[in-house]
Amino acid sequence: MIERTFDAPVALLWQLWTEPEHFAAWYGPQGASVPVATMDVRAGGVRHVGMAMQTPDGPMRMWFVGEYREVLENRRLVYTESMSDEDGRVLSASEMGMPEGYPTTTEVRVELEEVEGGTRMVMTHVGVPSDSPGATGWNMAFDKLAALVDARRS
């Protein structure tokens, strides 16, 4: 679980999570870009995200696919996430070189709550350990999200 408070209204945070062009502006670790973000934000809708980054071994592209399970506007967003190929075919963790026991499908839960001075966001990525590279990536992404929110206020 990662908790952050942003100096922005709930509606803005919701928009940054649910509108592809805004999501693409902050998602992923530092140095990553999101050239593809397709998001049908409704229960049963599909999301497909392509992330590109430079690694010591050269350029790398990662794809993720999932389904929205719960969409409560400005309050709660729940979706599944699996690594996939560019066409959205789910790949097993072992096909992606992940450690033994890493789940093929995880669940992301985002809860937004208005608090004095902004929005409290609690994100839980079920199946991703808090000391994993995935959790580190989320924290870097949320730093980018905070910078984006700050830039919108300026």
C-alpha cells in the first residue's frame, strides 16, 4: 500500500488516473514514457498500456493489459493488471523473466478521499511486494504525478 496526499481536488486526481493522455504523462518509473494508453474506464472495460524505457541493456518496452472491476467516479478505481504482448495477450510471469511465484495477474486498487487542503490517495497493488522493483516504480510514478499536479497549480 502506498499513501500520498496531493494539493489538488479529487476530480483532478481522478482525471489523471482515468484519462489516457493524462495517465500517460505520469505513469511509470523515472525515464519511462507511455506511448500507448487505451482505457475503457467502466466495470468490464479493458485497459492496455505500453511503456517504453531505456535500460543498461538497451531500449525496453513493457505492455500491460487488464480489466476494470470497479469504477466509482472520484472515489474508487479497481482493475486487474497482467503483463502482455503488444496485442494484449497475457504473458505468464515466467515468460517475462519474473521470479518464481510472481502472479500472472495482480489487482490495483486506488482510493481517493477529499481531505483538508487536497486529496488523499491510497493505492494498493495486490500481489506486488512492498520491497519489489514494481513498488519502487510506483513510488517513482507518484513522484511524477506530484510534479504534474504542482505544475498544473502554477
